[in-house]
Amino acid sequence: MRQNESRFKAPDTPHVSQGLEALNYVVPTELVELPSKGMFYPGDHPLYNQEYVEIKHMTAKEEDILTSMSLIEKGVVLDYLIQSLLLNKDINNKSLFPGDRSAIILNARINGYGPAYSFETQCTNCQHKTKVECDLLTIKNKEINNKLVSDKGLMSLELPKTKYLTTIRFLSTYTEELLQREINKKENMGFSNTSTTTFLSFIIDSVNGIKNTGGAIEQFIQNMPSLDAKYIKNKYAENKPDVDFTADLICDNCGHMERREVPLTAQFFWPES
């Protein structure tokens, strides 16, 4: 949803002496629809209950960010890009949900380089490598299941094995990073793979109305039936606010069609000319 059109301020007179006044370009902005619809942010967050966030279109400044080898090597290039695009500087990009970040990145790519995106993929039927043309305008946000998600932004699940009523919170970019650090820390300390139990400890808010007072939830997680654990992980992946990057891919060799994830390769921000 464009807030202002790309335009140049026309000079009042044809004289060159007006200098910078004649090149006063107004950068267009866009309202990006958030997959989270603002439902999962805390009350003091700028995007609490906000369905849209306003960003500017990419400029030469963002080109510099995308080509910075220092930022690329540190793995923070997208953090800097998103922070630069956000008009409301009170919003910390790390506080965004990953799906909302994806929506911003998708919008920036479309407005910066257009909706055409090509990539190479291998057909699962004949193993032929096919070049696929994708229209990024067809990629939409996932719908939130209002039957599972409460007005407090928590997902309620009845576990299939224990029948316990469990509420689940969705993780922001920052808390996802904390989760990964905790998993890595435990691995470095010599613990066996703790990714499932650590993940569950981060996302479970309550069980049968009981919070984690006295470590009650932690104890339950350690003894949780594997069926319940798998159910929670699957429901989390299905319902977390996100962009649906799946598309129907057709093999140009055998004609086989299947719905698969659109890979975000290096060409996503550097399309072929």
C-alpha cells in the first residue's frame, strides 16, 4: 500500500542555480502487512495490535548495506537492512517476529528490484535441474488460526497423550537467538542433544493453568510423552506467524508439479539483469 509516489520536486524556474532544491527526491514508503497482525507483541511494543508497519523503499544506502562484506561475514546484514528500512526507529528489528521480518524483506525486494525471481531447483521426479521463474507477488502471509490463538497471543493446545491443556508462546527473533545460544551452551558443556527439551522450555507458557513456579513445567517437559512433544513442535511450525514461501514448481523436463518452499538464494537481492 503506497504512502507516497516516487517523485522529483519540479523546479519553479528552469535555472540550474537552484542546486539541491531541484533534486529533492522523496523516497516512497510502503505499509507492510504483518503476518503476526501485531497480536503476539507485548503491550509496550510499538507494533502491539498493529496489522501494518511502514517502511521506506530501498535506496543507495541499503545497497551499501547489502554489499558490506563486514556485515555479511558477521551475519548481521539483514538486521542492518531491516533497521534502515523501518520508519519508526523505536522498533528494534530483533524484537520482531521472524515472520514479520520476512514480510519486510519480501516487500523490500519487490519494491527494490521487482517481483520476478528466478532460481534453479532439482526435480524430485526425474532429478532434472530446472530454472524456475517465480512471481513474488503471489507469495502471501499465512493465515492465523483464530480457533487456537487467544486474544493474548498465546496458542492453546490439548495434548494428545496426557490431555493436558497447554498454552504456547511464539518466539521473537531475539528469543530465537537466545534459544540457539542455550542449545549451543549445553552442547559445549558436554550434554547430549537437548534441542527439543530446550525449545519446549522456551515456548511453553503454562500447563493446566500452572506456570513454571518451582520448576513444575521443566519437570513436566523432561517426562513429557514423545507424542505430546512432537505434537507441540508440529503445531508451533504450522501456526507461527509467517510468510508462506511455498509455490507450485513445474519441471520443464517431465512436467512434474509439486508444492515446495521457494529457496532464498543469493539472487534474491541480486536478480539477474
